Amino acid sequence: MPQVSMTVNGKPATGQIEGRTLLVDFIRETLNLTGTHVGCDTSQCGACVVHVNGKAVKSCTMFAAEAEGADVLTIEGVAAPDGTLDTVQQAFHEHHGLQCGFCTPGMVMSAKALLAENPTPTEAEIRDYLEGNICRCTGYHNIVKAIMAASGQDVSKIAAE
């Protein structure tokens, strides 16, 4: 079986793969990083979003071999080593941007990518960017509010839902 090597969350990672191994499966099964979720297997839900070389990617649509030599960031690598939450994670916590939590890793990773591209997005821009992420619990209101808060915008006049 072929071998693949990449950097995951700042650490070297190498493993044996079949040619058909998806990046999400390599992350979850070989590296035992289970924060990246498999929700649909069809690239519809966004629960599997990770960053590959700084870009948000649905890891259920990418072969692990395609990430050879890449820098991969998963949800486990977002918080500081001491466990301090990242700005986006903290905003999700403070503004109740989650309920069951299944979609949260993908939402956080997508939000981080959005804020890297657009540091102060409008509500409409956030909703448009998150179109590829499905949340069956929240109705997105508090997720949008959390992302706006993470960008430093005043969300005090946005009513809680």
C-alpha cells in the first residue's frame, strides 16, 4: 500500500493508505482525530471541512494522496496548545452558536476561512459563505451572530433566538 505524508496541526503525519482513501478517513481512522465529522459522504453538509494549505476543503471529497506534503489544519489544531479557545471557537461558545455540536467543527473551520478572506463580513455574506454547511438544530441565527462577533463587530443589537 502507498504511504502518504503531510503536516497535520503542525505535526508530521505519515500513514499507509489505499488509493481510494479519503482525507477525512485518513484524519479520523489513521490519525485518530475524530473532530472532523462525516455527515453525508456526498459533499453536501460541510461537517468534514478542514484547511489544506490555508484553504477550506471538504475532506470527504479529497483523496488523502492529494494531500501529500500539504499543511492540514483540523478542528483539533485550532485551539491553543494549553486549551485556550480560538477567537471563533470562543465566539461560538459565548453566542450559543451550537446545539448538538455535530456541525460545529465544520462551521468553525468554514468561519475561520471566511474571516481570513473577509475580516468583517456582513450577515448576508456570512449566510452565503455557509451555504455549503448544514446545521439541523440552530437555524443559523446564533452561528451568524458568533461569526460577526469573532470578526469584532458589535452584535449587541442582534436579538438572541
